Amino acid sequence: MTSMSRARVARRIAAGAAYGGGGIGLAGAAAVGLVLTEMRLARRQVGNGTHPHVPQADGLYGRAYDTPGPGAEPLYLTLLGDSTAAGQGVHRAGQTPGALLASGLAAVAERPVELRNVALPGARSDDLDRQVALVVGGTAPVPDVCVIMIGANDVTHRMPPTLSVRHLAAAVRRLRTAGAEVVVGTCPDLGTIEPVGQPLRWLARRASRQLAAAQTIGVVEQGGRTVSLGDLLGPEFEANPRELFGPDHYHPSAEGYATAAMAVLPTVCATLGLWPAEEERPDVSRREGFLPVARAAAEAASEAGTEVAAAMPTGPRGPWALLKRRRRRRVPEPEHVPQ
């Protein structure tokens, strides 16, 4: 499928999500039915996680910067989503994406970071309404930035992509309205799960990328930013399955989560104005620039770590977006792991 074709499909799904359209199929309903069956077999084979317990990583990171005075107040980071956001598959709290992102953000901002994770293993996008209510419905401070990772279970459970995107867009809208910045790690590439054979791996990859592109359109239209996780859980995981997948061959390992965190961290920092100003300008040598949002979404879905953010509100093909391929930074080892 060409980039233009992917853009058209993503635009149709996002339009259906926005205007209440029906369930547009991902790679065709029959194909997704086959993917679902194969993924269920794969999940049974790998046990969907030999370590169902998710380490508790909530707490304060960057204590070295916790000094009295203006500008030293903690930044508040919250993670929402599914098992990938929760960190299922690793043994220690410091190996979860939340802990890695909190530690990295603290180092860049030189301020402590208070982490809260409300992600739920197995969650689909329709659980985001409940998760968002936990984040903005109580007495806790509104997060400075929220990171959402969601989509894999939507594909494996055949949630209509229009409904999936609608729930995600609504969550981003509520968080943005409350005053939080939002970064979404889009649907990972399910074609890399080892027990899934061909041709279903190809179909799973196609379905995942279609949803990721549609998610990007929905998120950007609500004022959020996206980072493609597809290829991070793609060629790198495929080439190093024992290194980058966990013991269950379904969830990422500690190294895999670190790879994803390195891709997301620059965008998290950029949303808070913490990234160097010179890196905010599009770099033509890195194939960065302004594109119609659907085309930017389609390109991002095919390349790991690609960021898409809103740009000009109108253009000859509707809203435009800025596509960036940020340089990844090493995520420091968390210096404090809450017990």
C-alpha cells in the first residue's frame, strides 16, 4: 500500500470517528478475523505474559533536583493506556516506561518529576474514559504532560477503528481541556509477534499501521502530539527478539521499553518547551517538514520514533502537521525507584 493510499484510509477512519460513521474495516473484516484468531492462539502460546504482576513505579524521580525555591516544583507526568504503558513483562519498577520517562524528563528539566501510572494491562481505547476520569476528576494536580500508549488490544479484539479513534480523541480532548499536554505512542506493529505466522503477520502489520495513522489524525486534531511506536516494535524487535521482547515473546523486555522511552522522551520534553530551540525547526536533511495531516500520519506509521504535531490549521488538503524525526537521547537509569 502506498503512502497516499494509507493516508486516504487513515483519513476515512478519522472522519468516521469524528462524524459518527460506521466501522471501517482494518485490512478487511475477514482479514482481521484471521488476525484475531491467530493472535489469540499466539497469546495462548505465550501465556500473554509470564509475569502478570506489573511493578509499581509511581513516585518522585530526580530527587537531586528537589531543592527549595522557585522553579524547583515537581513536574507531573501521568501514563495512561494498556500493558505497554503499564510496563507489563519486566521485573523491576525502574525498567517500566513510566520510570524511564520520569527519570529522563527530570534530567532534562533539572526538576523532580512526580510519576503516576493509571494504565491497565489488557485495556482497549474504550477504557480511556475511565482512566482520564482518574487523572482529572479528583483533587490531584492536573498533570503537566500525559503519555498514552494504546491500540494493540483494539486490533486483536476487532474494535472498529472509528470507535477506537473516537475514544482516543475524546481522551486527548479532555486532558487538553484540563490543561495537560498529551503525547500518544500510537499502535505498535503487531506483525512482529513471533508466534504469529505469515501471511497473518503481514495482515497484522497492515492493520496496526492503519490504526496508528488514524490515531495520529485524531490526536493531532485535538491538540496532542504522536510518536510512532510501530517500527520500534518492528525491525528492531524482529532482529533481536530475545533482546527486545520479554520472556513471553509478547511484551517488550527492559531493553525494549528503554528503546520506546528513548523515542518518546524528546517529544515529551518538546511539549513542555524543554527541547533546544534549534531542534524545533524542520531539518530538511532528516526529511522533516510540513505535510497534510493525513499524509504525515501515514508516513509516521511506517517509521519508528516519528513525531507528528499540529501546524497550520488549514491548507489545500485540510489541516497540516509538522513531521519530525527527533534525535533520540539515552534515557538515564532511574535514580529512585519507589518501593
